[in-house]
Amino acid sequence: MAWNESRKSKASEVAAAKHMSAALQAAKDAAAAEAKAAEAAGRAATALEDANRFARDEVDAAERAPWSVRHSRGAKWSLHNESRRPKFNVLIAGPGVSSRYRPEPIARFDGGSQHEFWGDTSHGAKMQLTVTWYETEDGSGEPLSWWGAMPPEH
């Protein structure tokens, strides 16, 4: 009997050692999988930060040059604010803008809106304009400026 019990005890020890080894391997595998998941989460967070930074840069670029010019009719053109944000104290000037009908400064020029102005097409005037504006309603900060070519009459 002692031999048989000794053999059972030895078999139990071997089985316990196998289970312990399997449990240890499972713990190591779980730790490795957790480390890989943490690395993947870190990469995903970095990618999201990069995408957000790219989007902010795109918006900033659009806000720095938000204007487009289109011919309306006759000697009139329209200046379009292509951004989503309003611009303040907007001044349209330059050799392509009529000196006879010079536009008044625009107190608030909403995003997505347009304003018409008279162009100067006489005597080979350069068809260019300069737009100066502020980002704040109170006119604080540095004025921003953009110049562009006016499209030909159609």
C-alpha cells in the first residue's frame, strides 16, 4: 500500500507541477498581451493626437487666409469669408478696388458670408486687392493681412 500511495503522491506532485507551470505560462502570456495592448493603446493615442494637431493646423491655415474673390457682375466683385469664424474691422483696399467707391470697413464679416465692392478696371489698373482684419471684435492684437488677385470679368 505504501508503494501505491507513494506512486499516487508522486503523480499528484507531477500533475500539480504541470498545472503550476501552465498557470505560470498563462500569467506570462497575459502579461505579454497586456503589454502589447498598452503599446497599441499608446500608438492609437499618438495617432489621435497627430490627427487632432493636423486638424488644428488646417483650421489655423484656413483662418490665416480665409478669403476668396469672385466677379459678381459689371464692375462689382465679391469678397468671401471662406472660414467658419467671423472677422472684424475688415478693410478691402488695393489697386483693384475703386477709389471712387471705396468700401467702408466692415465691422463684422461672418464666416461663410460675402460682401460686394466696386473694382477699378480702368486704365490697366492692377487687379489686386489687400484685405486687412482683426480676429477679435474689439480690434485687439495684431491686424492680419491677405492679398489676392481679382478674377477677370466674365
